[in-house]
Amino acid sequence: MEPLEPLPDDAAPDFVGLGIELMRLRQIQALPTPTVSGKVEEVEALVLASLKKWQDPEQAQLFTGALAALGWIPQPVDVQPLQAALLTRMMGAWLDEESGTVVTVEPASLPTMQVDASLGVAVAHLIREFGGILLSDAKGLTTDERLARLGLLFGDAALSRLLHEIQQPARALPQGKLSPNDPDHPLNQVLLPNFLRELTTFPIQSGMEFAQSLHNAGGFPQLDSAYSRPPASTAEVLETGKYLSDQELRIELGPEEVRVLDTDPYWDDELGQFLCLTALRAHNEDDAAYEGSAGWMADRVLVYPVDGQGRDHACWQTQWRDKASASAFFKGMAKALAERYGVEATESEMTFEKDGRFVRLIRGGPGARVVLIDAASEIWAEALVELCR
């Protein structure tokens, strides 16, 4: 691609031309997508529509209830509008699937930050090209599977934007004056709990490293083929070698019968290695958190409603590659519980009552397994212990 002349300081970005350049670089043979500009609220609505297409809004709400039961967020939230607001500001553009148009954020409608729609334009073209293959069954996926697939899509887009900026540095948009770490930065004005913020940005940040590894292994054809065999878990996104190997990583955790005290769980899910890592990083140094999550093999979280007000009952089983990996996770989670509840961490089973919660951290079941139970009564805590034996 021939280098282009730098944009004049007062020139409006040409996102139509950018889309064509990105498609050419990404080796996508398709007609250019019409591009228009719209207010930030219009783009937020488009992002929200996609999020609802990929996960039922009621299920998204229940998911935050499960995270609150585990103590990772303060309380359940209506998460999808907050995610849409954050992604709109990070992306600057989104695909209107009904009209087949890319809508970019008008800078005047978001005057507090420099709007860079290049990532959103790249995502829009990839949704148009591969979304039907990758996300047609997204509502039936586990949290881990959905995050992994979005990691492929968003990571592919982030890599395409990066390669374009390397080839055409004169076309890169200037960055805003505020650091993303500044509390006044517009991204930080979206009041999304940190755990959910990490989950929302994972497909962009870790996804780009995954896409870059695939690109290094076989160029864009390797990335194209990944849409027909997408990563099955965030473990594969975090460690591309697991994706490229033929080894089957996924295992199923029991039990088959999960009704407890005449109550069915309202949440039954696999969270995956990245959410294990995120939970540990909240109270551990990064090195310890990575060590504690690296041996992940499988997990299963079950959440049951409480009678009345308060946090629900949660049971989280995790299966690890070996006893050393299980011990590393146990150590990190024990530290997290100790700091959260103000108790003393132990090297063996943790059993305590604090702030109306009955907590158990145990090595349970066959093999290298760790179980965390955080319940609202002792009866429920013991019943969930028995469930996981």
C-alpha cells in the first residue's frame, strides 16, 4: 500500500476511505460499506442492539446477579447499556445491521474526547463479513465461549487497525490530551464496575494478542480459518498454543442434578480462565494472579436465589491441570477472600462466617479441584458443599 499524505490539521477524517484501506489490508474482497455520521446516542443504540442480539438482556442481568453473589461486583446492574456506552467511546463507530451502514460518532456530540472511529470501522466490516458465522448461536454459549469468540472478532479488528497505522502513520488520528488512567477521562465516566469493565475490554486487549499470534503463524488466511473453528475458551485466547494444538481442553464438571433444598439455580455457567484471572488480580499481584489462573481446565458456577433480600447463594467449582495449579489458585483466592472479608488466609480449607455470609474454600471432589462457596446461611453452605463432593 502506497503511503498517503498527512491529513491537514483541520481535515475531517475520511472513514469511507479508511474502511476501504482496512478491507484491502485485511484482504477482504467485498464492496465498501456505506458510512454516515450520527450522534453518540445513535451509535450507543446500535451497540446495545448487537449486545442484546448476542446475549438475552434478562440473562445479562442475571449474570450480574451471579457476579454479585460471588462478591466480585457490589450489586447487580443493568449491564448492557453501560457496556454499550463504554464500547461506543472506545470504538467510535458501529455497524447498523438493518441498513448495512457504518455509523461513526459525530465529534460534536462527544466534545470531551478525541473521537477515533478506526477501530469501530474495522469491527463493523468484520461483523458484516464474519458475524453470521461467528455469532449466530451466541445466545446459547457460555460466558467463556462468548468472550473467546468476541476476542477473535475484536482482536482481528484491533490488529488490522494497528497494521494500518504502521503502514500509514500519517493517517493515524491524534490522541486525546487526557490519559486513560485519568479519572476525568470520558471512558472512566461510564460507571461500570471494574470486574465488568475488564470483561468488556478483554476482547479488544487480549484478543489483539491472539489475532497477532495467528497472523504470525499464517497471515490473514490463518485468521480467516479461525472463524470456521473459533476459540472455545478464553484460555485459548490467552495462550494461542492451546488453540493451535489438537489437544482437547474442555471437560465437563458435574453434578447432573443441581437442585438444592428444593431450589433450582438461576445461573449455571462456565466463566473461564480470564474471569479466574480477573478475580485473582483484584487482590493479588499480577504475577501471582497469572500463576494462579494458568492451569485452568474447567469451571462451573451455580447460583441460587435467597429468600428475601441480600446476596444470593453461589457455588463455584474449578478444575485445574494438576495439584500445583490447584494450590496456586487456592492460595490466590484465599488471599482475595481474606482481604475482602477481613479474615486470616489459611493454606488448607477456609471456613468462616462474616457479614452474614458463610464462606467455604476447599479442595474438593476428584483430582485437582477447588470449590468456593459463598452462601447466605449455614444450611445453604453445607448443602452446597455436599453438592460438590
